[in-house]
Amino acid sequence: MNSTLNYPELATLLQVRAGVAVDPGDLARPGAEFEAFGIDSLGLLGVVGELENRHGLKVTSGAESAKTPAEFLQLVNSSLTAKAGA
């Protein structure tokens, strides 16, 4: 498994855990915000929970409050990278 999360994987997690289908290319668009896709902090909390279970780590606090997919990926990937380096 990859040690970082990417846009296609995030799109899949959003579909499964938040019930929102989003094209990965739309998530990667500069300036894209979760609100525009109908994704709120509760939906992101489901994604964070899945990632924590999958990777056995605590994702950086605040990931569920990220406003953009880019910000979310940065927060999650910093947690995954820190775990890999530990």
C-alpha cells in the first residue's frame, strides 16, 4: 500500500465513507473546496476514521476540518510520512 494518499484514493474514500461521488480531477482542481461538493466535516471525519483504522495511526488533528482537498491531503500525508519515518 502507498504510504501517501492521492486524489483518486480520496475520491474513493469520499464515496464509501461520506456517500459523495466526486471525480478525482475535480478534487485536484486548484481552489477546489469540499463545500462545493457537499462534503462537510462529518463526512471528512468518516474518511479520517477509515484512514486511522487502515494505517493504525492518529491522523493529524484538524484534518476533518480541512476546507480543501489539497489541505486534507497535506495533513493526512504528513501523518502517514511521520509514521513511515518512525
